[in-house]
Amino acid sequence: MHMADALISPIVGGTMWVATAGVAAYSIKKIQTEMDEKKVPLMGVMGAFIFASQMINFSIPGTGSSGHIGGGLILAILLGPYAGFLTMASVLTIQALFFADGGLLALGSNVFNMGFFTCFIAYPLIYKTFMKKGYSTRRILIASLFTAIIGLQLGAFGVVLETLFSGKTELPFGTFLLLMQPIHLAIGAVEGLVTAAVVTYIWNSRPEIIEKAASGEALGNVAIRKVIGGLVIVAMITGAGLSWFASSDPDGLEWAMINTAGTAELEAPEGLHQTLLNLQSKIAFLPDYSFKASGNEPEPGVGEGGDAWPAISGGTSAAGLVGGGMTLLLAAFMGFGISMLKKRKNKVSI
């Protein structure tokens, strides 16, 4: 659900930027009570893990479409909703700026659709309700499935509404809605399974992480070195190698657009859209998670026989490692800044 700028109008894009900035400011204020030195690296590592995980598109059988996990639910469960939302914002910002994945005008919409609905609606109202009776492997699985599906349905509906309010006549509301919701139902089910696997692993390793995230407490003396080390290794393997096996089928949003408007990309209007597109093309040094191709250079993974699979590419590996590292640093820097702000306020109050 990485929306391009061409899908929304400047008014809708600006409104969503303001809404997302407001949620981010509120999250920064609230997270100060649960922020400590141990949560900073955990935010960074989880950001890198989600960045790498989003590079792997899995095919949806019988549809010709693919999907990837959003990751907002995983972040909310392990970090709490406020740190989870800020970490998701870090992931999507790095993707938009340096990998041209999602537009700059649409960045506010993308963060809201993939972060707000999961962290502040699906997680507290659905996941935590399921888990009131305690944790078990079976309960984690059921809660993850239901919550991921509903969270993704809300995000997909947000995309449809934003295109409607932007006056995109190429994407009629009824048709676009009837395509977006079912395909993201399937993607949500897969995300629920992935979420259950990750949460079960953390629960078996360090259940205190999940318990303290749910109650809004600082990690304190909880030992998290092994968990962080394991997530770093998984993120590196995923970004550098497993990303080669990503499906080349259009993702859920692209698939719905193709079947609605006959194209996966709408033409960006002149003015602000083109200005931001030009700016993004200058900043993004690994567009589409690969090296920039010269004019005579063939597209990576394409040969005489068509698309190659797995798409073994040094550019993809570099994108996974560099992007994961940049996301780790940005999320950790954000956490460190909030931690310093908390300490300064404590000194002033004393």
C-alpha cells in the first residue's frame, strides 16, 4: 500500500501530512514515560527488520497479485503503539526518500494507512482484547490473524477514500473498493501468520518485552541482547538474500489499479506533483531497490527468456543492507532524541 503521489491531490496529501504529524507529535509526548536506553536499539533493529521484510513480496495464488507485510502490528506488539508508529514512520520515510517507494506527497497517507490503523485501532481494540486472558501459542495465532486482517482492511479502505477525495475518476469508488478489500484480505491473512511467528518467538525468548510494551512500561533490566542479535541477523539475511525470491507480480494496490484503470501507474499532474517527483528522483540513489540503470543497460532480472527468478541482484542486496542500516539509525536516533528529552524534563522538574 505504498501510494504514489499521482493517486492523491495536494489538498488530500497535505491534510494527511498534518494528520500524521499530529499523531507523531502525540506519540513522542506519550512515549517519554516508557522510553529508556534499552528501547532505543530495539526500535532501530525492529525498523531494520520491517524494512527488510517489506522487500519480500509473496504471490497470492490464483490472482496474479502479490503482497508484503505491513509490519505495523508487529511493531505495536513489541514496542507499544507510540514507538511502533514512530518506527513505521521511519521505515516509510527511508523508503520514500532513498528508494522511491511511495511518493513524497503521499508519505503522510502511507504512514497513516500502514501505521495509525494498526497501532492505534487494530492493536488496542482487537489484539489486546484477544490477549486479555493471557498468552499462549494458539491465542497469539488467532489474535494476530484477526488483527492483521482488520488492520489491513482499514488501511486499504483508507487508500480508496483518499483517491475518492482526490477526485481520481480513473479509480471509481465502487469498483476500486471491491478489488482492494478482497486482495488485502488475503495479504492480511499471510501477515497474521508472519506476525504470529515473530511474536511467538519473542514470547518464548523474552516475554517481558511484550508484557512491558502492552502496559507502557520501560524495559528496565530486561535482557534483550540475544533478541536484538537474532533480529539483526534475520534482517540482514532477508534484505541481502531472501529479497531475491520476492514475487514479480504486481502488489495488491497495483493489481487493483490495473483491474480498475488498466494501468498500475497514473500520470502525475504538472506542478507540485512533478516538482516532488523530480526531487525524489534526485535523492533516491537506489530506486526500486536496485542500482540506477544506464540508458543502454537492461533491467535487472530480465533476459531473453523473460523474468528471471530468483532475481539475483547485487543492487537488491545493497538496497536491503543499506536501507535496513539507514532505518535502524533513523529509528534509533529518534528514540535517543526522545530519551534525551525525557531526561531533560526530569532534570527541570527536580
